[in-house]
Amino acid sequence: MTLLHPTVLWLLLLPLGLAAYQVRRAAHGTTKSGLPSVLLRLLVLGLLVLALADSLPNYQRDRSLPNDKWPVTLDAAIGQLETALPLKMRVAIANMGPDEIVGLNATIGNYIRTHYGLGAGNHDLMRSCADTAGRARLDQEDVSALILDRLALRLKETHRLRVIK
């Protein structure tokens, strides 16, 4: 499996991100933000996609871990992902808003689904995430979104930028 060049990936995700952002804003009745605000958020998200695509080694992006290395619980998956991400990305995720975290499911979420074997039989992790979410079953996208959401909560406690007086 070959990955697209990060710039091409960013250009492909830009319209999708713009549409998702506008739909979310419309759903909350806050569509007065204007185009400059939307473009700024998309630019930041695009730069984060580029940083992530360049920071993960090719072997990590292209294939799953061996079955015996798959995380089997939500906490284990969060820990492995936190270790895999460079500090720059952990800090960026810690300072993102909820709508920006959702946008990461197309990039980091794909890494999670591939690397942690969600489509290749890691039923233990799928079950652990479903139990945590209080649902009978979750699909791969929901599991990766839950892992990203919980990772962001953990990083907000440990990696958030603060003003020091």
C-alpha cells in the first residue's frame, strides 16, 4: 500500500474539511464566522496533517503491528498512540478544539485503524472501546474516533500550553 504525498493528501482533505466544518457550524446555528475564520482553521488542520504524515515512518503508516503487539484495551491504545506521536503533535492535539479533533479521524484515525488491526481482527480492542462507550458494538471509525477523543483529553491534562507569569 502506498501513501499519497503529504501535500496531495492535504489538498484532497481540504474540501472535505471545509464541508465538514461548515456542516458542523450550521448544525449548531453558528454560521456567522465568515470565510477567513474557516480558512484559518483549515490551514492549521492542513499543516497538522502534513506534520503527522512526515513524522510517522513509512513502515508505521503502511502496515499493521503484528497481532501479538496490538493493544487490547482503550488505555493501551491511547498509550501506544501517545508514544508514537512526536511531542509537536501531542502539544498541537492538546490545544485543539473538539471540531478539530473530529477532523483528525481522517488522518490519525486511519493510522489507528491500520496500525492497531481494527479491520484485521483486533476484536479485543473493539470490545473494550464499545464497553467504554456503553454501546453493544462500534465500527472501526467509531473506535478510532473514541481513541482520538480520549487521547485529546489525556493530552489536555499533560501537554496543554500555559502562560507562565
